[in-house]
Amino acid sequence: MSDPDDQNPLRQAVFTDLYELTMAQAYDAESLDRPAVFELHFRQMPKGRNYVVAAGLESVLSYLEHWHFTDDDLDYLRSHGVFSEPFLDRLAGLAFTGDVMAVPEGTVVFPDEPLVQVEAPLLEAQLIETLVLNQVHLQSVLATKAARVVTAAAGRTVIDFGSRRAHGAEAGVKLARASYLAGAVGTSNVLAGKLYGIPVFGTMAHSYVQAHEDELDAFDRFQQLYPETTLLVDTYDTLAGVHKVVELSRRLGQRFRVRAIRLDSGNLAELAGKARKIFDRAGLDGVKIFATSGLDEYQIAELVESGAPIDGVGVGTKLAVAEDAPYLDLSYKLVEYDGRPKMKLSPGKPMYPGRKQVFRIAQDGRITRDLLGRHDEDLPGQPLLRPVMQGGKRLSAARVPLEDIRQHAREELDRLPQPLRSLQPASPPYAVQVSDRLRADVETLRRELESC
Amino acid sequence: MSDPDDQNPLRQAVFTDLYELTMAQAYDAESLDRPAVFELHFRQMPKGRNYVVAAGLESVLSYLEHWHFTDDDLDYLRSHGVFSEPFLDRLAGLAFTGDVMAVPEGTVVFPDEPLVQVEAPLLEAQLIETLVLNQVHLQSVLATKAARVVTAAAGRTVIDFGSRRAHGAEAGVKLARASYLAGAVGTSNVLAGKLYGIPVFGTMAHSYVQAHEDELDAFDRFQQLYPETTLLVDTYDTLAGVHKVVELSRRLGQRFRVRAIRLDSGNLAELAGKARKIFDRAGLDGVKIFATSGLDEYQIAELVESGAPIDGVGVGTKLAVAEDAPYLDLSYKLVEYDGRPKMKLSPGKPMYPGRKQVFRIAQDGRITRDLLGRHDEDLPGQPLLRPVMQGGKRLSAARVPLEDIRQHAREELDRLPQPLRSLQPASPPYAVQVSDRLRADVETLRRELESC
């Protein structure tokens, strides 16, 4: 077997659950090949969230454009002994030929609202499920968490430092993108900088200080190479480290251009206050204080509220894994087959049948409520789902530069009613109302299904 | 810019935090290029965990074997304007030349114990930090969660169904591997099956049932293709679905070979009990009951305790994101440079200096305590860290088939004292004792550092 890490799973059509393939073979055998509409939505707002920032569409479209089964894939499937040659032949010739509508990345979304709507021959629409879910899930979870962190920082610089604790290298670069999209100023991840054109930042690690016999010597050496650097001061004793920065400034005089220090342990508010005083007394009021160390939106909000003189934060682990809400109950559901609306009745998992549209109503620059309706209804408000792919080809309007997505996300967050911007659950939550016609469709279909 | 999803981040040396590169350039400028030893360890057991299952070494070794900077990487770095040509030249010629010791994958580990120990020229050892951490972190978090799920299932079949909610496609395949390593019987992820040789399982989705006008017809069609299949019965009404399976068995007589049903909503214990009775009364005592729907180790333990007749579980989201403990405070610390032990004193983040070894003491087939000592001590117990790479070349002993790792993990879990196997925190936790010599080293170094 070759090295699994040589493979890029984002380019593998067999990144799919086995049942997608067994169902696909059954569809093929039964000639169930009429157009199907699947919608991606979540049923419930994750605990502690007031909104979700939609993200991941770019990866979905890129996946669909590349989607195909290789000979190697087919050989592997053949080895299972359950797939027929005619079906494997059919897989060999597949490309994605469907239409996709979607909510633009960076848009805030709420329960029951379709984020992505796929119309394609049933077999294609079914086979792409796993990766479409996987990407929108990951990226929306991360963008939502990052938006909260940025909101909590209330204008202070936020940088993603989470690569090492993100769930994999792929998640690491997508974390950087999602964070930037949601308002972070950049990332520590160099690959993400290279791939997405995101600004990349870095300071120094404890190991650098430790590799020198003397902390002050380490600081001095580092600023010789990087005069406008950020010095990490807590390797041995934070305030002693701060005093060493002051000493360095005295030594260097006009040549001292160190821009900031980083605090990475202890009581950050208290240490920041003391460091600020030490710097200000030494005439170093231009030296900024940057804090890291297990921060999340809750701790950042506390620091901000305490008035701690912190100018920026580097946010790692808890952002990287979206610690308090690491998942969304996102699902990809068949809502229409061959022109007929579909619904399931599984208890506790209600859903709305048929192809839908979301109409968003705003007033005085703030969004006030959404209407979930049939796709062909003419309801007040701005429709959120827009065409992004037709006949398997991405529309040019669906090639959105990351800067534009970031700008859109900023506007979206600015348009949120104040209670929704809070880190605490808003009561009442944002209103998603169901149109009368859609509600009537539910009842009609429920009666039909229950009479079966 | 090319499509970022075309890149495999596991094969990019620039999957690194920027500070690794700025520090590396400083090391280069200062000729700080003596051998350094870094150790990967976690300080605290994650909340609610009694052990961590080490995993990810295979990816680390594979990364180190492939590690190099491309011309493209260097062009990107050049564009930052902070890296000198001589330094970029040095990066261009780099390969990993170090030695690595590690705890075998599947081994249970505890706070302060090195999982991986890297000895290499300082610059190399520093530059690889981010990805080494990222992989051991992800895979150990997932393997630990999976081990708990498998333990809770108490012999019932466990299958990983988490690909769609794992944090990215890479995390999806690694979830499958980590789950299998920790005792799951397989995964739904076809790519993981292909890459790792893991058994792949699948049932059917609601969309298949919905694509048919009639649920019974859907069941019948599916079993024609896959006679020994598992039928999903909760699309409309679970018990009605169960009765349809019975009806199908009457229709088919001897030809009925359906192996199981899947319950995916509602009160699983109650529905399983009722379904079991219906099947048993119909003489279908061979039909197994498989449950899914937001399960984790806590709910599985409850189901098992309730005596619910559930034969197997498919575990998705909460396993995939390790919901209750999605991260480990894993770090990669310089412990020795140029033969001298190193330590930092940052408050709340204690660490032990110098190159270490873990000695594990067992009695009557159960592990009883670990001794953390200097690497050159002769202490009782079995040393856990073993050589896996020398001079940048992987040792043949470090090519371990996944089946052997899985067997090792099973033995490791069997050797845990009973209180540690519990889902609840064991009190006292497993004992990791520090040798007298290592303790003396800490004190000596602390005095030295504090006198600076």
C-alpha cells in the first residue's frame, strides 16, 4: 500500500460513505435517475450560538468541478465484490452535471435554512453528499467561532495561532481562511498565507529564548534581524522579561524599534497592566502588548471588560477546535425527486419538503427576520440562495475573492441585531418564519405519508 | 492563485508557523546549530479522561521523510522581504537528518510523558514543530475518544460513521484509522478503506427510502441487490418500518436474508426493545438491531446498562470531533540544547528538563505506575520510548502494520487498571512518578535560571 498521507482526500471521489455507493448502484439498477434536489441545512443552533457564518462553498464547488472516479478507485470498489461491472463503468464515466444554488460565504444563517441546494440526477447528488457536508460543516463551524472571537476582541487585533491544534493539516489551513474571513487580521500559518494570500504573522517561541544562555541576549539578537519584532517575555519571569525589554531599549536608544511583547502565561490582565506601567514609565508607550495562552471569546471579553491594556490577541486551540461547539447538526436531505416534494417524518428531526428559498428582511440597517418559503414564492425580503453552478460549471459570479467574502462577512455581522452579537444566547433567538404555502405543503405531504 | 484544495498540506514544509522560520533564520545567522532535543508531551489529562491513546506517529515519520522546501515555497517566502538569500538557500537544501524516539502508536500515555522525542540540528528540529504537533494531536485525540466508545460498547460492534462531521476530509480518513486502531470494527469511509485497508460498512440513507413511493418497495428493492443488508426503518414511523421488514420476510420466505435494521431517531432503547419483540415473535431472531443518532460513549453506556437489545452502534459526530474533549494541551518543548538541559519557568506550565525516558511498571497483567526519568537512568519497568528514525531514515521496526497497532492498543487497554477504564475520572489518577535524579535536575536548573 502506498503512503496514505501522499493522497489529497479533497480530490478523491471515494471520500464518501459506503452507503452512497450501494444506494447509487441501486438507483442505477432501478433506473431511479430523475433529477433530485438535496438541501444542506442544520436543524438546531449549536449550544451558545446566535448565528452561524456560512463558509466552505469554495471547497464544495472546487470539489464538484474535479469530481471523478479513477481506475484505482474502481479497482478498489471491484474488490468489495458487491459492485457490478456495468455500475463500475457508469462510475468511470461520471462527472458532476448538476446545478447548485447557495448562500454566499460569509452570510449569517439560521436553523432550517438551506445553505446549499443541489439539483442533479439522483445518483450524482447522492454520491457527493459526504464531502459537501464535511467541508461546509468544518468551515462554517470555524468561521462562526472566529466571528465570536473577533466580536469579543472589540477592535483589538486577532490572529489565528491554531494550526498545531486544528484537527489535521487541512483543518489548519481552513482555520486560517475561516478566521480571516470572519475578521481576524491574519494567521501564523505560512501555507495558508501562500495558498489564500492571507497576511502571516509570528513572534518567537520559548525555545528561541532557551537556546540562548541569556534572555536579554536572545532579545537583542532577535531584534537585530527583525527590528520591529514582538518579544516573548514569559520564558522565565514575565516582569523580569519586561524589564529586560526596557534595558534593551536603553542600550539601543534610537535604534530600538521593538513593536510589542507577547504574554503567554499567568494572569494576563494583571501582567498586562504591570507591563504597561513599566513601559510607560520608561517612555516606551509605543510598545504594544499582545496576549496568547488558551484564549477564547469568553476570556477575551473578560480581558476587554477588565480594561486590561492588551492591544491584540493570538488565538489558538479553543478557536482551532471550536471548543464549546465543535459541530453543527448539518445534514443533506432529499427534498424533491422527479418534481415531487419529499420529507421524512423521523421523530425529533423535522424538515421542510420541496425546493426552498430564504427571504431576509432588514430594517434600519439591521436584519429583523427571515422567511423560509417555497423557491418559487414571491415573498418580501432579499433572497439568500443564488445560483453558483449550472450544468456542472461554476458561474463566474461564484468566483469570489477572499477579500470580498471577508468584507461581506463584516457587513453581515454589522447587520446583526445587538442581542445576537452577544456571546450569550439571545432570547428570543432570531426569527425564521415559515411561509403559509410551505407550511401547507408540509401538512399535505404529512397526510399523504401517514396514509401510506 | 491556483486552487488551494489541489494542495496536500501534509506534504508542504511551509505548513508551519511563521515564527519557526524567523527563529530558524536567527539560528542560522547566530550559528546556533548544535543538536537540540525537543519532546512532545501534554501537561494535563483532558477533562474526563483517564488515559490518552498515542497515535499519529506514522504521519509524523512519513512527513519527516518527505520534508523539503520547494522553489515555490522559497519564492513565497522571498516575497515577505524578511528572509535573506543565504537563508533561503539553506532552506532549499534542507532534509530532515535527525533521530526520533517515540512511544508506539496505540500505547496509553499520561501527563508529562514524552510521546515523541526529536534530536536534530536546532534549525531542523524547530521547523518541523507545527506539523508534528498537529498530527499527534489530532490522531491521539481521536484514538482516545474511540477507545472510550469501544469500551462503553462492551463487546458490541462499533463502526465509525463520522466522516461528514470530522474537521475536514483529512480528519475524516484519520478518524477512520484512529477508530479502527482503538477497536472499532471498521468505518463507513470508502477512501479510508482504500488507503488503510480498513473494513468498510454501510447501510442505507433516508433519501433512498424517500426516492421510492413506498417504504416496503424500497426495502424490497434494496435487498434484491444486497440480500444481507441493513435496512433503515425510521424514515416515517419506526415501528411501522419494523413491521414492513417482517412483511418483507413473509413475502420472501427462505429468500429473506436481511441481516439487520438501523434505528436513527427517537428513544433508541425503547424502540430497540419493541423491534426485538416484533422480530422475535415473527421468528426473525436472527435480525440484528443497529443504532445510530448522535451517540457517544456516555449514551452507549446507558443503552448497554438499560439492557436494550442493541447489537451494534454507528458512531458519528461526537466521536468525529471528540466532542467532550476536542483537544489535548500537547506541546513540543526544547529540553536540551548542545548537551545542556533546558527548561522554562512560565507560571502554570511546568516542565521537566533534559532528554527523558518513561519506565512503565506492571503487576499481574495490569499497569500500576510510570516512572519519568532521565533517558540514561536504569530504572525498573519497561521503557516506552523506542528509536523509530535515525539520521532522517525510518527504522524498519517503525513500519508497523495497522493490524499490529490495533492489537497493541487492545492489549494496552486490557492492561489498564479497572478504575482507569471507567468513563468517569478515576480518583486517584494513574501515577506518573518523577525519578529522584530528574527531580534533582529540575531544582539545579531552576536555581541556575533564577540566578540569571
